[in-house]
Amino acid sequence: MTDEELIAAARAASRHSYSPYSNFAVGAALRFADGSVVTGTNIENASYGLALCAEAVAVSKAMADGVRGGLEAVAVTGPGADPITPCGRCRQVLNELAQLGGTDPEVLCVGPDSVRKVRLSDLLPDAFGPASLG
């Protein structure tokens, strides 16, 4: 799957967003070494702190299906004027999955007219992860 197809998958996922409070629909798509793609979208809650970000939903879906590594790329899309980046919590969640497979995935931060490509390790330098515990 190309980067453009991964971005299209993230945009398609954002159409399933439940974001009645912020009206900020986010989509995420994860590409794995075996060619599989897992998507997620944000799910808000009236108790704001219980909202789920698109990236966390995608990682949860992947891990629930037994995926424990091979994360190569992540695409994140949103409605803003600028490319969107994962929040700090999502950077940590993505890092956990990436570290399980020893990868440093490229993150495609997508805006309406541009894509910013950055490595996860650049978004979350000196990350805490599974190796930090042992």
C-alpha cells in the first residue's frame, strides 16, 4: 500500500468519527510489514476525559487482533488547515506498538494541502517503553 492509499484509508476512517462536541473528525491508518492496514477514528464522550483518539483506537484494534510489531507507517488526518500530528498520549501508544517490533515508523501528518513526514522517534524523543522496564 502506498502512502497515498494509507492517507485515503485514514480519511475514510474519519468519516466514522463520533465527534459531536468538537466537530473535529480525525482518522488514523496503521500500515504493517505484512501489508495489513488497521484504521481508527476518534470517539468522543460527554465526559470529555473519556474520549478516544483515532490513533489509540487503531492501535487497540490491531493489538486486539494479536498484532505485536511490524508497524511501518501511520497516517493521521483531520479537518484543520494544517497537518495534524498525534497528541502526546497517542505518540506514547504508537511507541509501545512500534517498540514491540523494534521499528521507528514514519508518521504521515496530513493536512488539506500538504503532508509532513516525520519519524515517530522525532515526535517522541527519548521515549519510555517496554525496554525501559527491564
